[in-house]
Amino acid sequence: MPKLNLRLKFLLLSILPLLLAASAISGLVFAQAERLAKAETRTFERNIVEARKEEIKSYMQLAMASINHIYSVASPLDAVSKERVKTIIGDLSYGKDGYFFIYDSDGTALVDPPEPWHVGKTYWNLRDINGNLVIQELLKNAENGGDFLRFIWDKPSTGKPAEKLGYSLMLDKWGWVIGTGIYIDDISQQVTEIETEVAAHIRETTISIIGITVLAVLLVGISGTVVTLSERKLADAKLKELAHRVVDVQEEERLRVSRELHDGISQILVSVKYSIELASDRMRQNKADAATHIEKAAQRLKDAIQEVRRISRDLRPAVLDDLGLKPAIESMCTELQDRSGIQIMVKCDPVENALTPAKKTTLYRVLQESLTNIERHADATHVNVRIRRDNGSVVMTVADNGIGFETKSFIRNRDPRAGIGLRNMRERMEFHGGGLSVTSERDDGTTVTAYVPVTPGTPPLPPALRA
């Protein structure tokens, strides 16, 4: 009996740390995955809303352009011109639920295509279901030079209230408010779908961890101390695989969100369509300003293409997969240099065959984060990027001549950038067996050094091939 009690105590002492460690890791993985999911959905929603805002502005520019030839020469009391403008605005539409409206300064509806019976009635005190004074807010935004407003309004295609993003401008000469808006209830639906899918991944991960823990406990109870030690090693390996899977899921989510954003950009191109149609009408009327509208359409099309490329490249750079690490880095640095004016010098040894695709992606992401921090915070004019082979590792150094910061106080004060930026970069490198260090002083620039081991069996780089 004493031996049995001793063995039982030993098994309990062996099982208890395993249970505690598994519970802590499960909670950590769950919390981290949940934070990442919320961050991804917030970014997705913010990018979609910004894209919709640009789309609305484009529609408003087209509407103003369509009436400018009348409004610009009309007098404040020109009733004929007012009726012509009402007719033009009332006939404009886009998509299934896109239309323009006009109210006067007293809140009286002058143009409301989906609900023409509203015309002539005053809605100064009209509130949506959230209690917002919609017409008053639209008028205030218009008087301030134009701004966006989110409110609840009946959707023409369904007849039910839905969230809408509106924009209004002032026709000062007549005291009119002209505006339009896009229903954004589909954004909430897309965000919900993303959250549901990510929640499913989190549940699967949590269930896997629980299953592994239960299996390990059973094996400890049956096999004793030796089996306990081996199962702990197995559990550690499984947890590492699960952590790796979390990273993989994050990359997969970025690819999927990239495709969704790409599809969403097509809505912006509707504005190009209206510009071309307007130019076509001007050409048929032998108007001299047809070329201007074509040029506007071409510029908007160029902007849309650049936006698609930028979003897709930020989420997952195609050049990294197609051409390799060096061209991807050079492309990213060239774009930042053209955009910000910061002079960037890039030197890179041939390291394509020395790194796995995952390690290349990690180096690319760390450099991307470093350059983003430089552009936003460093106030630098020169940046040197150096990637080299050194004693079985690939070392990347990013040095700038910016304002710098005190690293000790930066971390001690728990600056949000330290948690989100530097810690994220360090964890990425450590996951592949590497590391990251930051050296900086006030008014003396910042140097970020990251290293990662090369793939085993990779031959050393000849000195003649080093950049």
C-alpha cells in the first residue's frame, strides 16, 4: 500500500503540471487568436468603409459635374434652372440602391427618387431608429464643406431599414443640400462571416489542445513517469504545430481578405463608367469638355488599379512568390522611396536557396513593419537595408537616420507601438529559431537587426557573390 500511495502521489505530481501548462497554453492560444481575429476584422471593415467613401465622393463629383453647366450660370431665383437641376439629379442612379437626393435649408424634400411622395414635405425633425436627426446632420455637414454621415434609412430594394453611409454638399446659391449614399449593411454581413470562420478555427484549435491534453493525461496514468516525460515532449511538439498553424491561418485569411477587397474595388469602377457615359453624351452634343471627363475617368481607373495592387501587395506580395525575396524587397523599397521621398539603399546577397518560403515571408514582413515605422515615426531621410549571409544565418539590418528613441523607456512605458510592432517582429523571428534586436538613441537614428538560420545543408556563399 505505501508503494501504491507513493506511485499515486508521483503520478499526480506529474499530471498536475501538465494540466496547468496545457490550460495556460490553451488560454494563451485562444486569447491571442481572438485578438488577431478582431484586429483582422477591424482592418477589413475600415478598409471597406474607406473604399466606399471614395466611391461616394466619385459619385458626388459626377453629379455636380452633370449640373454645373446649369447651376454655374443660374441666378438665385432662376426657377427654370432649378427644375432642370431637379430633373437631372432625380434621373441619376447607380447600382440597385444608389440615388441622389436634394433638400432645402428647411428640410423640405425636393428630390427623392425612391419615395417621390416625400417631395414637398418637410422632414426637419426626422429621426432614424437610433435617434439621429438625419436631415439636420446632413445639412450641417453640407454647410461645413461636405462630410460623411452614418445613419439608418429604408433600403429601396428591400423596403427595410439598413445602415447607410451618406455624403452631402451645399448648393449655396439656392440654399439646397444635395447628397447621396451607399448602404453598408453588407459590410456587417461580411465581417460576421469572417468572425464566424475565425471562431471556427479557434474552436478547432482549442478542441485539439484539449484532446491532446486528455490523451497525455491518460498515457501518464497508464505508463507512469517515463511515459509522462515522453508525452510532454509530444505535447510540446503538437503545440508548436498548432502555433504554426495559427500563423498559417493568418496568412490564409490575408489572402482571402485580399481577394474580397479586390472584388470590392470593382464598385469604385462604377464611377469610371459614369464618367465615360458623361463624356459620350458630351461628344454626341459636340461639347468641348468631353475630353476632360475622359481624362477624369482614366485617372479614376488608374487610381482603382493602384489601390487594388496596393491592397493585394500589402496582404500578400505576389512578387515574393513569383520572383523571390530580393526583387520583392527592392520593389517595396522603391515604392516607399517614390511615395515618401526617403532615400533607400538596398544591398542583398543571393539568399533564395538558403531560406524556406516561410522564412522569406517572415523577413519580408519584418522589413515591411520596419519601413512602416520609419515612414510614420522616424522623420528619416536615408535608410540602408542590408541582407547578408553570416555564419550559417541570414542577417537583415535596417538602419535609418531619423529622430530615434530611447529603447529602454520605450519598452518600460509600454508604448502601444512596442507591443504591436517590435514584439510582433521579434516573435516572428524567434518562431524560426532566429532573433531581433533594436538599437536606437534620441536624434541618432535606429537600427533593426534580424537574423534567421539558413536551411540545413545549404552550402556557404562564395565571397565573389556577396553584394
